[in-house]
Amino acid sequence: MKPLHYLTLVLLILALIIALVPQNTTRPYKLTADQLLAEIRTGTQFISPDEVADKIIQKDPSIQLIDVRNPREFDMFSLPGAINIPLQDILSENNFDVLNQGTKMNILYSNGSTEANEAWLLTRQLGYQNNYVLHGGLNYWMETILNPSQPGNIAANDEIARYDFRKAASMALGGGAVSAIVPASDQGAAKPKPGVVPVKKKKKASGGC
């Protein structure tokens, strides 16, 4: 066989192999381990229960509450207006437009902070910038917002003011109706989400890496 014919045959076989191999849909990580560690140390991903409660009461349209627990726990109790994206489905292509968009400030929460923080780690390492974590999760939410403890007689003014806000927030959000601390488990499968208007995906630029 002539060298030119041999080279043509090899190229044809190679092209056939490439055509039969499924496209790699894995999204490359955009943050290095050092960059991610620096952000974790600052704790800027956390948002306080007081701030979240205020946004809910004010019906702030800029926030989107995302419950990363399983559907069973989500159905038992969830924050007002929250949608359910279980942790195991965070990287699903179906959730891309919700988690990677610039319209909403996503607030991830679970029973504690651990699994919501894991969801944040995944989205942040992919370069998403609009996701945050409810500090302390639902356990701390119930302790501070739904069932706040009254400060002592010698409490500072700011502590009294914080209690007054939390007491008012508790009344507005149905405090007392849910008094038990939720269990620590945070696993489960997906549940259909109500409509969130996503930002269209940006087309990938040709060339480059």
C-alpha cells in the first residue's frame, strides 16, 4: 500500500472512532484548589438567618431559596417559596439554568450547613457566582427565627433589637408551628421545580481552551 493511501485510511479510521465516542459533557472546574480554599476561609458564602428572614418577609424578588435535602424532608417542611434540588442532582444538566444565572441570588440550605455547603463548593468550583449558603441551615433557622430565645434583663440594646426582629419574623413566618429540630440526614432524589426564569446559556466561543 502506498504511504499516501495508508495515511488516508488511518485518518478515516480515526475520524470514525471520534464520531462514535460520546461527547464529553463534563464541565471543567474553573477555580483552583487554592482559590477555593481562600474563599472558604473568608466564609463569604454564608448568609445569616436574619438576613434571609428579612428578604422573605419583604418578598424580595431577587432571592431564590434552594432546598438541597431529599423530597420527603422537603415536603415535611421547607422555607416559603423554596424549590427542591437534592444534593445528588446539583450537577444535573436540568438544573444548570437555575444554578448558573444572574437574575436570582440563590440561597442553598439543608438541615445543617454541611450539605448545602457541599452544593455551594460544587457550583463555586464550576465558576458560578450567585450561590450562597444559609448559615446553620434549618436547625439554626428554627432556633433563631422560629423560636428565638428572649434575652435577659441586662441584655445590650442591639441584642434586644435583634430579638424583637426575630419575634416579629417568627410571627410572620408561622413560628411555633414547627418546634422540633429537623433530622441531620440530607440525601434524596429530585422533585419537579416551579418555574424560575433562567438566563439563556451563553454560546461557547470558538477556539481557545
